Amino acid sequence: MKKILCISLAALFSTSFAVAQAADNDAYKAAKDKAESDYKVAKDNCKSLKGNAEDICKDEAKVAEARAILDATRQHQNTAKDVDKAQRKLADAEYDLAKERCDDMSGSAKSACKSDAKSAHKTALANAGTTSTTAVLAQDAREAGTNLANTTRDAAADTRAATREATADTRTAMSDTMITTKVKAEYAADPLVKAMDVHVETQKGIVMLSGFVPSKAEADKAIALARKIEGVQEVKSSLQIKK
């Protein structure tokens, strides 16, 4: 009787694990497909910009995609190899973006900018393997402390929660990218603002402006254009008046 019970429990555990793994794979694929689709939309919207602004816009979209895929990997494909690979792709995307932003500078400032970007990239790559291994070990420790009775129930609940969180994180990242793109498009279309050196970055609906403008009137115009974009929660300006 005990032998039959052990066999039954083993079969139940095996089936539960297979179901949970399949759900994770489906959730990961859905999150990854969403990230890639949003990237294509954001990249197309960058076409309204010109010159380096367009390149920066595209790289920002790529960073958002890489970050969303990393989040999905951690939630659903949490192995050291997969997480490390996703982290390295994000590090590469952030490095490309940093280099593009340096192109707006000149002289020693540009050289220092590229040097800092390269150093940050090396650090990110060095930390990738360590971070992913730590995450997996933590996950293994949690799983080791979970008994068989909780496995089936928790696996389904964790999958649903992870899917919602991954989707929400992806939506937030791409929403910020879209806001940045729309603000830049407004600037490009405005005869007063388009010639100004204004950098735009968005985090959780908060638009941050930096750079140099000829006068306070131009700064106020840049802020006003950003505020009217749908989805903008707040505009923070560190614009400086050229002297």
C-alpha cells in the first residue's frame, strides 16, 4: 500500500511540474512576443525624428525591449544560462544607447562620455553571470522549502502572478518609450523647439528634460509641449539657459 502511495505521489508531482513548466514556457513566449511587437512599433515611430535623435530613439526602444525580455526570462526561464544571456543583451543595448547619446557632444566631453559608457558596459557584463546565478540559487532555495502538497497550488498561482507582473512591466517600459517618442516628435514639429539641444527621458510617466536652450521662453515652451502628451504624469526640467 505504501509503495502504491509513493508511486501515486511521484506521478502527481511529475504531472504538476510538467504543467507548471508548460505554463511558464507559454507565459514567457507571450511576454517575449509582446516585447518584440512593441519594439517594432516604437522603432517605426522614431522615423518622425531626424539625425541622431532618431538613432537615440531607436536605441531607447531596443533597451526597453531587452529589459522586458530580461524580466520575462527571470519570471519564466529562471536558469543561470538564460538570465545571463538576457542580461548581456540588455547591457549591449544600453551601451549602444549610451554611445549614441555621446554623439551629441564634442571634444573632451564626448571622449569622456564614451569612456564612461565603455566602463559601464564592462561592469554590466561582469555582473551578469553573478547576478543570474544568485537569482537561480535563491529560487532553488525557495523551491527546496516547498512541500509536495503546496507545489501544485502554488505553481498555478505563481504563474498567473508572474504573467501579470511581466505584462505590466513590459507595458510600463514601452509606454515610457512611446511617451519619449511622442515628445520628441512634438519638438521636431515645433519651429521654436526643434533647433534646441533638449534631451528627453521618461520613467513611469515622468518626463525629464535636460540640455541647453537660448532663453526661459524656449524652456517654458519645451515643458508645455511635453505636458500635453497623453500619458505624461509629470514633467521635470533641468534645462539650462545658454549664457
